[in-house]
Amino acid sequence: MRFTRLSRRMRVGLTAGILAAVTLGGASLATVDSRATAATAALTTTAAPAANAAGFIYGSDSWPVPITGQAPWPMTHLTGSYGGYIGMAGNWARTEGCTTGNFLAYAPANAAQALDNYVHHNLGIGIGVYWYMGGPGVDPHWNGTAAEATKWGAYQAQLTLAAMTKIHITYPVVWADIEFPGIKPATDNGWNNAYTSPCSGVVKQQHIAATIDRAEFNGYAAYITAHSSYKVGVYSEPGTWAAIFGTGAASQIPNTYEWTYEPETSNLSAAPSGWRLSHGTGAAAQFFGGQNYASKYALMWQWSGGGGVRNPYGDYDQIDVARMK
């Protein structure tokens, strides 16, 4: 994910109806294949890296990536099978009616391919989702209190679960996307600054206490847990997490599932094996909130394609399938 500097390719085709129901009956495999083939017609093939470590599988998230061939769907440009798709269930700026930052990053063709592999071939995780979180500072009812931040978090959780009813979800973790997008209307997504209104882009208060930010996340997690059977996870990285929640008690999430986006590489031939780049010999995935890659709650790693570290195709993830079995 990491939506800093959206490329033209990623903006093409966004429509209000992109978050349609995704089921195996919603599109034929021939249709899925034709979409994927069209997406890669002008792309060059990257040399396949070495095989992945046992218990791990590659997947993708957000915008479409090229998955070509036929079922069981292969991980095009990498090795092995297509292991799963994580799409955006919703976006705070979209629900608040903002004219900027209101994108919805969901790829129905990739979702159908991931679901097919999971249901018919027992491969990967199928489909999961994340919610693009707005912090306390873009709450239309902001008053600086933990109680209101908790309500704002719970409201976004309610919207998440409502959006999930339209998607055939097979992955048991719902991801809260907590990041600094660097795009309007709020470059910090309202985690560090409070705005005059959600869509104004005008800061009325600089600095939001880590405890207020944490109250929002707690409200989100509590609502998901109380109103569904899903587990809660966080998508972020160490620097961003510390800039929002500090390094004290408010930052600690020892029993929460995590999906990191650091470190990243644009070089697909340096794909990770296990939790290290370059087939297990390079830099290790960096988790946050008091956890590291050895934790049983470390589940995913967006190792290429997000934010400022692009490759020619899109967001690629390393998924620890074994830890969720």
C-alpha cells in the first residue's frame, strides 16, 4: 500500500463501483485471465528468483498486479503460486466525502484469482482486507478527548465490517492501515494534527497525544472483536508507528497481528525467503510496537512496490501462511 506519490498506472480505472462483491461465480476464470493478460501485455518479464522458504508464500495487495496463465494461478514474475490478495475495504476520506484522497484500492481480478487458488487448490490465504484509517485529527466530531477518539475508531470499525459483507473474505485478520500518506486532504491522515474539518486540509492544532491516537486504535480493535469473529492486525512500520504512538506504553502491541512495509526493494530478483530479502541472505523485515519477525504475530511483509519503492508491477507481499494454520 503506502499511497505516497500515486503513479498514473495506479490511478487508471478507479471507479465508485470497484468494491463489488468478489465470489468465484462473479467472474469466469477466462475473464480473470483476460484481464491479467491485458494488464501485462506491455511489461517485460523479470527473472525468477529462488524458491521461497517453507511456510511462506508470495501475494499482493491493493492495486492490480499481473497474474497470468491458468489455475492454479502462478505468482507471475516470482516463484510459486499466487498466495493471496489483500484489498482496501474502505477509506476514511471516501466515507467523509472528501474530493481528494478518496481512492479505493481494490483489484477484483486478483481477488478472484487468490480465492480460486485458496478454495480449489488449497493454496495461500485467499482474500483479506484492510481499512485506510483516519486518525483522531480528521474526526468530524474531534474534541481532543480519548472518549471521542474511541468512538471514531469504533465508527471506522463499523464501516469496515459493513464493507466486508460485500466481499468473499477468507483471511481471519482485518488490517488497520496506519500510515502517513503524504497526500491531501491530510498528509498525516490525522494522526499527528487536528484539522478544521476532515476534508479541509487546514490544521487547527498541531500535535495529538499518543494516548489519544491509541484510544482510537483501541476503539477500532474492540469493535471488530466484539462484533465479529475476525482478529485485528496493523499495517505500518517502525518509524511511522513511533512518530504516531511514541515509544512508551501507548506504542506497545505485543498481542496484535502485524503487517510491515520495511525494508522495501524495487528489485524483484532480491525477493525474500522467509523474513529476509535476497532469498534469505539480505535485510530482515522490521516490525513495530515491541515485536520482531520472530513473533508469532508477525504475519505479512510488503517488501516491494509500496510508497516510494516502486517496481514495474505493483505491491508484493511475503505471507507467513504457517502461523495462521
